[in-house]
Amino acid sequence: MAQTQISVDSNPPQDPPCCLDSPPRDLTAESHADRAWAYWKKMGRPRFLVAPMVDNSELPYRLLCRKYGAEAAYTPMLHSRIFTETEKYRKEEFTTCEEDRPLFVQFCAHDPDVLLEAARKVEPYCDYVDINLGCPQRIARRGYYGAFLMDNLPLVKSLVEKLALNLQVPVSCKIRLFPDLEDTLKYARMLEEAGCSLLAVHGRTRDEKDGKKFRADWKAIKAVKDAVKIPVLANGNVRHMDDVKDCLEETGVEGVLSAETLLENPAVFAGFRTAEWVSESEGANIDGKLDQADLVVEYLKLCEKYPVPWRMIRSHVHKLLGDWFRIQPHLREELNKQSILTFEFLYDMVDRLRATGTRIPLYLKDTQSELTAPSCTD
């Protein structure tokens, strides 16, 4: 793994690999789709992707997920205006390295010129510049971005066109569904016509914020896939690899994004699953000889190598060790009391958790058991 952490204020590479093939400009729809597919194939057609997560898909976590099967990743959502104006924000919120590819850099925006200025700063370091058109949170409503741009499709079209006509890397978009499927299909076609080269579809509407309460609509995602000619990715309902495989089969998409599941289990794409989902697996499961405490240690080592803001580290530790903290709540309280974190404190906390003798393993399918199991005969 490369020792150098790259930021946008570093010297850009002379010949960035992402710029070998420029995106389509003023081409017919058929040519645009052909170029979009050629580029996607050049990227290796990744199927398992780390979704964009505010404060949670930063470089060390992306690298951890890549170690355990993720084949591509999105950065956290970056605010285009702040990114263009503030050097400190750029240096802290976006870093990468040579192994961090393929990479999507995601921006939120409502001003095409500001978005382009931000995108030009990252295009030497990424494979796609992504426009966040799916965030449903109140902060997106206040900032007028994300899913709240669905009410102003001419503006959305202008954002996509601005990047598609001026960048040397393709434009991707991440969207949510309209309540009416036909509106969603018109939306997807409009994005494609505007120059979007890859579409990631979260299978819920803007009002369906609770992923546990509302199941993602894979049928709607399949309809989008069938309606456009560019590559499509799916987001929603992924808890383990059985879900990933089912989603790929049912929707026909090129790849699957995971967010919430990866926060608890960054090894999901390597086939590991938490105890919560073992009962959903057909066949036997075995202790995978890996647990979330092991993953915390790996993550902390990556953070020492590639520094990120402590708020991100704190957030990941809480999510990864949630099951352990329910058994040892006093250690969670100690963590919460730390106004300033140190690696020494966090490593020691993991050692103390392990010293209690408790293990909460991640599980793998017992493939050997499946191979030796008797088959059913008439």
C-alpha cells in the first residue's frame, strides 16, 4: 500500500489514469451510451461498492472495505461551495491514495458554475465525479441540494450538462425514486440525455428515510435499468452477500452499493455477516475468525497512516463496537466522556473489551458442509 496520502492541494499526477478517455461531448445518445460502457469496462466493472456516507466513507474506511471485497467506493458527500472556498475543508474532507481506485467523488450543489469549479479540483484523482441527487435529510432541504432538487429538474439537468461538457472524467448521479414510477423513468432518461454516464438508484422515495421501516423497491430499480442505456447501480436492502446476489439477479444492474451494513460490518463483501443475519442464511455458518474489534484495530492503523478528523473515527468506533458496548456499557460511557480522543485510548479500550472474555464473531457460510451434505433424490 502506498505511503503517500494525496489531497487536492497536492501536485496532480501528470497523466492521471482517469483521464485517458474523455467523456462524450455533444454526441448522439447511442455514442454516449457506448462511451459510458467502454469506460465502465475499463474500470473493471466493479460489482461491490462502498456507498457515499457523510463523514463515514473517508479514505481509511474505504481502504478497509476494499481489503474485504469492495471493488469501488464513493467519498463522503462534499459540499461544492465550501470545497471551492476553504483549503482546510479540502485537505480534511477529501484525501486519497494510489490504491483508492476506482473512486467516485460525490458533491452536493445547486450552482452549476460552483459545482464545476469543485469538480475540476478532484478530477485528476478520481474516476467519476458524482452529483448527490438523493440526500433526503433536512440539511439538504435547507441547503437546497440532494433529493430536494427533484422539484427543479431544469436545474438538475444544468448541473449534469455543466460537468459532462467540461470535465475529463465522466459524470455519475445518485438518485431516489419519485412516488410515481413513470416520473422516475423520465427523470433517469433526462439525466442520461444530459450527459450522465452512470446512474446509482436508491430504491426508496425522498420521504422514505428509514431503511428499516421502508424496503427498497428493486422492481423500480429494474425498471430504471431497462429504461436507460448507461450502466446502473442499485442501493438498498443489502444486509449480507445473499442480498447482494439476489439484488444483482432481480434488477440486472451492474453493481450494488452498501452503506448502513458496511458501517457495522466492513467485511460484508468478503462474505462475513453479523449474528443478526445468520438465521437468514441457507445452510450452516461457521465462526469466521474475525470480529468487529479486529476490524476496529485495522481501521485505527489505517487512520494513523492516513489521518482523518477525529469525529469520523469516533463515529466508526461506535458503530463497529455497538454489540460489544451493549454488553459492556461502562466502556461506551468512558468513550463518550473523552472530549479528546487518542489512538492509545482506543487501542486500550479494545484490549479491555477483549479481556472480558467476550467474543462477538462474524460468520461465514460453511461451504465445506454444503459440499458434503447429502442431496435430495426422488
